[in-house]
Amino acid sequence: MSGYADPSVKVMPVTAEDEVVQFCQELIRIDTSNPGDHSGPGERVAAEYVAEKLAEVGVESQLFEPHPKRTSLVARIAGEDPSREALLLHGHLDVVPARAEDWTRDPFGGEIADGCVWGRGAVDMKDMDAMILAVVRDRLRSGRRPPRDVVLAFLADEEAGGSWGARWLVEERPELFEGVGEAVGEVGGFSLTVPGDRRMYLIETAEKGIAWMNLTARGTAGHGSMVHPDNAVTALAAAVGRLGGHEFPPQLTKTVRMFLERVCLAYGIEFDPADPEAALAKIGPLARMIGATLRHTLNPTRLDAGYKTNVIPQDASAQVDGRFLPGYEDEFMATVDELLGPDIKREFVYHDQALETDYEGALVAAMEAALTSEDPGALPVPYCLSGGTDAKHFARLGIRCFGFAPLRLPADLDFSGMFHGVDERVPVDGLRFGARVLDAFLDRA
């Protein structure tokens, strides 16, 4: 009869697996492009979307907007044992820009095709945002409180260094993270298929430091037709050439050595510390990212000088992306200054620390157990990220930080190429797997 539910029709409860794909799609459709110059649409609409979804299950959120449109959300969920240190789950809401004409599908369409959700942010990192949101909602709907307090942070501005997101919150509102001892964020927990149809799951325990530098050479301005030994462009070009051509030797940090040893074990080859790059040939496209963690890197990225062909400019400038290994920053900067020489001025455009967390303890055991509960042949391993995340800011509060956004991936997917790449996408099955693993992790965390 009209107006009455049919008692013979069973309504299945909504689960995290049901919602995670939908949330990933809907978050991708909210354009949060961050060009890095404080322009763009910002994160407010996405933060309000997350706040609404959390409010539906009784979670009250706080929104913070220290700069127009750069909006972050923080919420705290009470756990069973308030005496324990709290756990932080964090993800950023912004994405790098995308040009639609370069993509096979609309980068902000959130379409499902070929078994994947397509769009900017699918792996960096609206997939993890969706996992956190879906799992938290499912647990609260079913009355399953986490074992300890959980702080949720959906953050602005990570793609520009976090100045108006995590960095601002840590510096201006540290009380929001009172009692937090450990944190889980992006770029970890994804799989790499190895022989025997088994998968290694890379858990991020380290990150290279960041040294984005502006270089300036000064000379004497003059007419382009004359002999001119004091040319700022020439001096700068020579210095940039020295930086770009320098190859640092491999240096095995604790995390990278452990990763390579376990790769060699999985492939049945001998680990040779004198030739650590030999193992990289086995891991396919991922070697690009892992290979960059064997050594410091220096990559010139911008040049700027002059305003007219026949005018020798007084100044010339360049920008360089430098990344240094955990524990070796002083050595790295000394090499940079030696290569530059005394006549080139160096200033930081952006500078942040390197991190390395020991791969041990109850939280690591919880991540490993959650992975093996869904993939019994899982081989969890620590690894170092060649880039940087918001973990750098939270570490300043004494928080142990890990990257754990679990995904079981097809063997042929170039996952590392998805980050900031064209046709970014995440497998639907991988998202559902991630939601199950994250839920199992919270049971054990």
C-alpha cells in the first residue's frame, strides 16, 4: 500500500565500502585546484561537504580559514580509552591543477571507467579523504567507537607547502592536537606485486627534506653589442649548470636499506649495498620514486633574466628544487654552496625538514595486521617518500608520522605516475579494499 514499507523487502545497511567510491567521486567533482599562488577556488566547498557528512553521524567539526578560501576542517572523536594517546588521521583537500584538454576524461568529472574512478585527486589524495570519511561514518552509525581518541584533519594548501593548512594549524592552534602521539596520512599502504602473486605494501616512514631555492647573480648592465665580462646571465647559467649536472652518490638511510633488502628477498636476489640501484630494475615504474631516495637531488626548474635582446641585464635569477635525505641536510647544503660559488646569492623559497620514523611499535603492528587480514600474502615494508607531505608539520609537535592510505593495485598500474600526472585514477576495488583495511586498522590502533 502507498506510504508503507514492504516488510518483505530487506533494506541492507550502508557500509563504508558502499560510500567510499561515491565520496571519492563527489570530492573529485569539487574543484580544489591549488596553483600555489593563493589563487584558485580554494577548499571551502570541500571542507563544508566533509563537515556535512560528519554532522550526519553526530560529529561536530571546526572550520579554519586563515587565508581566503584556504579552509581546513578538524574534528575529534572520543575513543573507548581516553587515557591513551590520540591518533591523528589527516588528508589534504587541495589538488594540483589539471588541463582538461590533456586528459582522456574530465579531470573533475569523477567518472567510473575501466574499473577506476578518474579525476584530479583520485590518488593525491581524495581517495584517502573518502576512505577516512566512509570508515568513520560506518563506525559511528554502528556504534563502534575507536579504541582511543581519533582526531580528523582535512587540510588546505598541502600542494603549496601547507602554509595556510597544516603549518598554520600546528603553529596557531596546536591545542587541537593535544594528546596526539601518532598520525597516519598519505602516500603509503599501496601495493607492489612481486613474484608468487604476492604484494608488498609500502608504508611510508620517511620523507626527504625540501629546499626550494632562488638563486640570484648580479652584474653590470650594458649594451649587448659590447664586450662584457661581468654578465649576470653568464654567471647564473654556469652556476645552474653546475647544480643540474651534479650527481650525488648513493647514501643508504635506515629506511631505504630496509626496503631494498626486503625487495631483494622477495625477488630472490642478493642485496649488494655497494650497488643499491641494482634492485630497482625489478620494481618497474616505481623505481623513479624509490630511486630518488637513494641520494640527494638538485633540479633547476626556472630561469629569469633581462627584458630586451640587446640589453645586458643587471640581475639574473633561477629557481632550483633541492631534496635532501634524512640526517644529511648540513652536508647537502654545504655541497650546494660549493657548487654555486661565492658570487651567487641563495635564498629559500620554501624549506622543510626531512623525516624518518622507526618502523616498529604497536601502530606498525596494527597496519601490518590490517593488511594481512585482507590480503593474507601481504608483505608490509617501510619506504622513504621522495617528496613531502603534511607529516612534516605534525612531526614538529612530536607526533610519529606514517603514510598509510591502503590500496591493493593491479600489477600493471603505474601508481607513482598518477601523482600530479595526466589521467589520474584509482581502482574501484582498491578503494573498497582500502576502506576495509582502514577499518580493521582502527580496530587495532
